[in-house]
Amino acid sequence: MTLRYIALLVVGLVVLTCKTWAAVDVSMEDRVEVSLKDQAEIPCIYTLQEPALMIVWFTKLPGKDQGRIRIYYYDNQTEIIEEGSDYAERIKVSHSYDTHDARGTAILTIDKVELSDQREFICMVHNVLKESGEGRTHLQVFKSPSMPVIEGTYGGISVTEEKPSKVANCKVDDGYPRPNITWYKDRFPLQPSDGEVKITESQTIKTNGLFALESQLFIKVIRKDEDAVFYCEVQYFVPGASRMVESQPINITVFYPTTELTVSINSPKMLIKEGDTVEIHCEGNGNPQPLLTFIHKGEPAENANNEILTLKDVKRSDSGTYECQILDLEGYNEDIVESSIDITVHYLDDIVVTPEETDLDQGYDLTLTCNALSSLPTNTTWYKDGMPLEKRHVLELRNASYNTSGMYTCKVMVPSLPELQKQKSVQINVRGKPEITEWTAVGPMNKADHSATLTCSAQGYPLPNISLSAFERRTNKIVPVSIVKNQNTDTVVVSMTGSVEATSELTANCIAYNEFGTVNASHDIEAIAHVKTTTQATSTKATGFTVTPKQPHKGGSGVAIAVIIICLLLIAILGSVLYFLYKKGKLPCGRSGKQDFTKEKASKDDIVMEMKSGKSEEAVLLQGVNGDKKSPTE
Ligand SMILES: *[C@@H]1O[C@H](CO)[C@@H](O)[C@H](O)[C@H]1NC(C)=O
Ligand SMILES: *[C@@H]1O[C@H](CO)[C@@H](O)[C@H](O)[C@H]1NC(C)=O
Ligand SMILES: *[C@@H]1O[C@H](CO)[C@@H](O)[C@H](O)[C@H]1NC(C)=O
Ligand SMILES: *[C@@H]1O[C@H](CO)[C@@H](O)[C@H](O)[C@H]1NC(C)=O
Ligand SMILES: *[C@@H]1O[C@H](CO)[C@@H](O)[C@H](O)[C@H]1NC(C)=O
Ligand SMILES: *[C@@H]1O[C@H](CO)[C@@H](O)[C@H](O)[C@H]1NC(C)=O
Ligand SMILES: *[C@@H]1O[C@H](CO)[C@@H](O)[C@H](O)[C@H]1NC(C)=O
Ligand SMILES: *[C@@H]1O[C@H](CO)[C@@H](O)[C@H](O)[C@H]1NC(C)=O
């Protein structure tokens, strides 16, 4: 019995306690999150059959010894916002009641949330029986920090440092709650590790309650770190989420010792020739570059700009080995020290032609040699007046004639280095007695102009002297020849043009002479008749020869026969007429037609004759009035 009573009592007590504890059912969120300066809304929901009789809001700072502070009171008739509290100006509460759900709501709104608003807000609800219930919400305030600012270490970091060296500094400001900083190297987060990575962090709580954070990264750098990028990342919370932001990436300069030197030249493929500018580069594999020096033939080279040695206008004496060395070996491994390169400066010396200048006699042989010293294989070509003769360095001239005379040029080329080429010329003169190469007499043109033009060219070396002369064939009287032109056409040929008055039959002479002999050629010039005579004189005899144009023997005799027949016919006709008149007795005595006859003959002779004397001694009769036919010497 007693047990049953006790049990009932316990149940009753429990029911009573529960009922007392939960007289009014109030529900609130545990935590409301809000950004600094924003508006916070804290709802308080209760379940009652009628609207709450009284609602009171308190705040409570964290900490056990902190008491509640009333900030708001509300009943049927009155609404009181506590004067003088932090919230007097910033809060309001909106009330509503839903009869159907038997549920009431009071929403506390706080404007311009401060960091100091981070505390508990308690909502106490009384029913009409003056029973109460309460709920509480923690208000959490957030402030996003500023962009992180990273600053790398200027200057280099040596890999030889024994302890981790400072790589960068990362700063972030004005965050709440405290943000976190994480360091990254090439996208991988860095964790502090013994002797390799060290991270120090310092935080400041500013007077406004916000956090300023500074983190420093120290690492023991390795050579590969020169290509690495470092950055810091800041993680922070915002209402309902977490965020992160990365700093700019930075590079660091890593110093590491040189263990090897590499020497190269600017144009490794091309051959070097005298006069070129050559750059020799020496590079160490360390950072920074060590102080370097170039050694050539045991002497430090001048014109070196640490890692670059510039050799201007190189000479063959600049050939040889160039060693690159570290100037100050202190702190370097003795094994490395030097590297070298061999340079060959190629050359082509001036050409030597033997013999240098030569006069040689006709019929003789001559061997010309052309030599030029070169460090590379050469090709030699002989030219005469621009025409290639021989592709070798020896040129043999056999049985010299005047044709052999001229300027001989030897060109030496280096096929593997085409810019390397030289040439030299030598004048060859073939000595000998003169030879007449052209001898013409043109004219007289007509009865009015009796002048005939004489042109004589002769070759020989030394250059022959030419003289033109003429004499009257009948009387042997000298007729003066006036010289119109006297010129050297080249080193072997000389040419002279003269004019003579051919009022009667003349013989013109061209005499060419030098110390080796004389050559003599002549032309007959007919008076009055329009005659053009050309002779190709080829003389080999010192005494010379005379060219006498012969009577045209084929066409000439035909014409003569025709003329004679015509004359005979005319005489026959004249005879018959005379006889007829005589018979009639009408002819007066003492008249002659001789003058008319000669006139007629002269007009028939008005033709052009071109005669060529020589081997064939062929004479050609050409018919034509103007006489502008080409000379056969052309
Ligand atoms: C509250 O107001 C209601 C009507 O609005 C009234 O019936 C009730 O008596 C009031 N209670 C108090 C305590 O004044
Ligand atoms: C910062 O790091 C701590 C410890 O790792 C962690 O508890 C906290 O949530 C982090 N904060 C942020 C904003 O990520
Ligand atoms: C790192 O350095 C390299 C060369 O020194 C440069 O090209 C690159 O832009 C740098 N990167 C950063 C993030 O500074
Ligand atoms: C140089 O001469 C050689 C032989 O004489 C010949 O084979 C070669 O083709 C020549 N080279 C040139 C570039 O003329
Ligand atoms: C040399 O040339 C001349 C003509 O110029 C010729 O008559 C002679 O036979 C030649 N002599 C030799 C050895 O070839
Ligand atoms: C000289 O050259 C001319 C043409 O230039 C030629 O007709 C003649 O045969 C040559 N004489 C000799 C001896 O080579
Ligand atoms: C050619 O004539 C010049 C003057 O016109 C003279 O000085 C020279 O001696 C002459 N040469 C010969 C071989 O006679
Ligand atoms: C050249 O020939 C003419 C005529 O045959 C002659 O009168 C003269 O004396 C000759 N001259 C020489 C130098 O042989």
C-alpha cells in the first residue's frame, strides 16, 4: 500500500515538476548567425491556448557569473524597451498569434549588429495563469576579413642555409571570428615539419574586437624552388557557410652554387674567318653567376664582360683554346672550375701569281701559276676577259699569238666558306711584228667630193706605229694624207683613219712597224668613179706586200663586150644615117660625136665595186647605185 502511494506521489511530483518546468512551451533556435552591421532576427515561438499574457526578453553575456539583463517587457497593455541599455535604440519586437494553431510568435529584431551583440538572448513567456516558460538563442556575429596581402622575400635565398629561411609573409585584417591562414607551394598545402617548414603566426585583437593575423613561412629552400610559386589562403566563416580566399602567388630567387661551366660561341655552325666578330659565352649552372675569367694562351683575355668574351676582327692568331674559369674559387668546389672551347680562325692569304707580269714572244709557251695560302681547301679558276678558262691553279699558254694577249684573272675561293675569296689579275703581252687586221679605202663618193677615206688597223706588241701615205700612180708624186683619227683600240691593236684627195689614180699605203718589223699594204684608188675597195691584209713577211685590185674578170668582161656590141651597133646606125644623108646631100662636114660617147660611157660606169683581195683573191661585182653594201671584212 505504502509503496503504491509512494509511486503515485513520485508520478504526481514528476507530472507537477514537468508541468511547472514546461508550463509554457517556448521554442527558439540555438544559434542565430549574422554579419556585422546587418540586422538580426531572433524568433521566439510559444504554444498557448490564448496569446501570452506577458513576454520578457533578456540578454546574458557568456560566463557563469553573468546575470540576465532585461531589455524588453510586454503585456496586454504595455510594451517597454529598457531605457539606457545597449539596445534601447536598436531593437523592436513584433508579436503575432495564430488561434488555429494555438501558437504565438515574438520576433526580436536587432539593428546594426555589433560584435558585442554576440551573447545569449532569452525569451520568457507567461500565460494567463502567470505560469512561464523560456527559451534562449546564441547570437553569432561574423565579419569577413580583408584580402590577404603576401610579401615575398626580396633578394635570394641560398640552398646552403642550414635552417629554414623566411620565404614570405601573409597578412589578413579585420576578420571575425578568427580566420585561419594556410600556406601553399604549387597548390599543395604546407604543414610545419621539423627542419623543413616552419610557420609562425601572430594575431592581434583590435580595439573594435576584430582579428588581424600575420603568418610567416620559413622553408629550407631547394634548387627546384626557383620555379615554385607560393601563396597563402585564408579561410573564414560567414553566416551559414565557410569561405576561403587566396593571395597573389609569389616567386622566390634561389641561390645555389655553380658546379659546372658551359662554354659556347654565338655561331657554332659557321666557320670563323679573319675579320669576324666572335662571342664566347660562358655559363655556370649556379645562381647567381660566379665571377668568371677567360684564359687564352695562358693570358687572361681582354674585352670579357664576365660571361661574354667578345673578339672583334679576329686574326688567325686568335685561334686556340679559350678556357673559362671561376675567378674567385672561394666557396666553390675545386673539381668544377673550368671549361674550354677551341676556336679556329680561317684565312685566305693574298694571291701570288707567277710570273707577275709578262711579255712573251709569239710562238712561245708560258705557264702561269696562282697560289694562295688558306687554312681550308680552295678552288682556283683562271679567267680571261671574264671567260673561265681553267679550274686549276696552273694555266698553260702554248704557242702564244696576239690572241693570247690580255688580262688573266685568277680567282681563289674557299667552298666551305664562300665569303673567303680573292682574285688577282696579270697582264700578258705577246711581242711580235705588226699584223694588219683591217685596211680599207672608200671613195671618192662622187665627182664633187674627191676625197677617199683610208682606214688601217694593225696589231702587235709593242704597239705598232701606223703611217698612211699615197702617191699618184702615173707620176709617182706623193699626195698628202690627212690623219683623221689615230687610236689604240686595246693593248695590242692600233687603228688609224686618214683622208686623201683622189683627183687622179692613186696608190695608198699603210705601213705598220715596231721594233720587231714592218708590214706594208697598199690599195689602188681610182679617180672620179664611185669605188669602194676593201682589203683584208694578212701579212707575215716583214717586207710586206702590195694589193692591187684587178679588173673584174667575169662580170667586167661581159659588160665590156656588151658595151663594144652597143658601140658597134651605134656606129653601124650612125654610118647608115650618114650614108643616107650623104646620099641626099644634106650633111654639112666637120662634126663629131666623140664627147657624147665618152659621157655615156662614164655614166655606165657609175656602179659600185667591192673587191676583196686575200687568199682567194676573189673579186665580186655588186650592182647598186648607193654603194652602201656591207664590206666583206665585217
Ligand atoms: C487583457 O486583455 C483582455 C482583452 O483584450 C482582457 O480580457 C484581460 O482581462 C486583460 N488582462 C489583463 C491582465 O489586463
Ligand atoms: C581554423 O582551424 C581550426 C583548427 O584546424 C578549425 O577548428 C577552424 O574551424 C578553422 N577555421 C576556419 C575559419 O576554417
Ligand atoms: C615567376 O618568375 C618567372 C620568371 O622569373 C615569371 O615569368 C613568372 O611570371 C613569375 N611568377 C610569379 C607568380 O611571379
Ligand atoms: C672545287 O673543286 C673540286 C675539284 O677541283 C670540285 O669537285 C668541286 O666541285 C669544286 N667546288 C666548287 C664549289 O667549285
Ligand atoms: C703555232 O701557231 C701558228 C699559227 O699561229 C701555227 O702556224 C704553228 O703551227 C703553231 N705551232 C705549234 C707548235 O702549234
Ligand atoms: C684569234 O682570235 C680570232 C677571233 O677572236 C680567231 O678567228 C683566230 O682564229 C684566233 N687566232 C688564233 C691564232 O688563235
Ligand atoms: C712611234 O712614233 C712615236 C711618235 O709618234 C715615236 O716616239 C716612236 O719611237 C715610234 N716607234 C717606233 C717603233 O718607231
Ligand atoms: C711599201 O710598199 C710601197 C709600194 O710597194 C713601197 O713604195 C714602199 O717603199 C714600201 N715600204 C716599205 C717600208 O716597205
